[in-house]
Amino acid sequence: MLRENTVFGPIHSRRLGSSLGINLLPEHGKICSFDCIYCECGWNKDGRDDTRIPSAVEVRNALESKLLCLKKEGTHIDSITFSGDGESTLHPEFSRIVNDTIELRDAYYPEAKVSVLSNATRVHVPSVFEALCKVDSPIMKIDAPTDELVARIDRPAPGYSLRRTVEALKKFEGNFILQTMFLKSHDFDSSSPEVLDGWKDIVRELRPREIMVYTIDRPTPMEGLEKFSPERMRELVSDLIEEGFNIDIKG
């Protein structure tokens, strides 16, 4: 499901409440450094017809227009969220757009959070990291504990290094939200010891302020994926909860 507008919603988000989305990627295409087997936007190869991305000025104008309209209507917003059809941090003007978004949020919806949903593949880039540090909710993804296992579920672009990502995430000093998908495919199982134990080691290494554990909720490009129940996910992370980690579980 591709978003056909630069600013869309607000929609109800399992994780963020009433969320106004910002799509920094093509309106009729997909650009991402991952090609996840569970992505609701489909495979990367099927989203290459449109490659034009909106400029920072276009994003600012679209966002301000939408915020003005929602304010007049009296519509509540919990979060202004960078999500969309791929990886937002790939936009060359990402830092400028974050600054504009914070400025407009402060002017129209000061009670709303600014959130970024990211696969964390560019968190090692200084300008991207600095921008992420400015938002209220930098939500960074780690689905698996080794490069081999990441390749099975997230299918990253060449050059990806999980260890580089982990080292970059350490610079947040825990002030970020870790997001992880739990699922089962023909060659990947979030509940298997090789995945679960290694992932927990990374959690303990990073010590994020919050962890979002969730499962499949929409159609996926790979067929045959199995979701986990909230009860099963809670069971799988019960030791982390006992250790004091703040874990939000969404079925």
C-alpha cells in the first residue's frame, strides 16, 4: 500500500495514536535501503516507476497547509510522523525537513510529538543522527541479531552492517525507541534461540528508553508469514520486562 500524498492522515497508529504522516519519498513509488519480507508497501522492485521525491520547500508547504486545515477543524494529533513509502532518512534534505517540521509543530500543535520511523541504516551519518536527536521519538529498527539473519527478514542493500548500526545507536545513550518485528517465515523465527537470545543481547547493550515489539498487521509481499499473539510475544520478552525494560507489545 503506497501513500499517494506527501502529507497523509491523520491515521490511527497502533504505536503512536493519532498520527499525521510525512512521506519524503515518491508519491507513486518506493525507495528503501531494506526490502523487508513483511513490508506493507510491497517489494522495492514493484515501486520503481516513480522516483521523484518532494523538495524541502514542497514538504514544508504541504505540512503547513495540512496543519492549518486540521487546526481549524479541531482535529487532535498525537504525533507528526516520518514514515511513508520507504526510508525517510534517505532524503538528501532530511535534516532541513526535520527542522521545518519541529518549527511548524511548535506553531500549530505544540502538544504533538515529532516521530521518525527508521530502519536505522543511516544513523551512522552525522547529519542524520543530529536530526534524529532533535525529534521526540526516534524509532529505530533492529529485527535480528546478525547480518545473516537480517538478510533473511530485512533484505538490506549491499554494504549494510548490523554492528555499525549498533555502534551508531549507542550514541543515543539510550534516548531512543527500539522497534522490532516478531514473525515466522520458512527460514526465520523470532522465537528461535539464535534470533531471540542474540536480539536480547543487543537490547541489553543499547538499553533503549522504550522497546516496541509488534507483529504482522497488514498484507505482506512474502506469502506464508506467521504472526505472534500478544500473549506469546509477552512471554518471549518476559525476562527483559523483569529486568526493568519498558516494552510496549502490539498484536
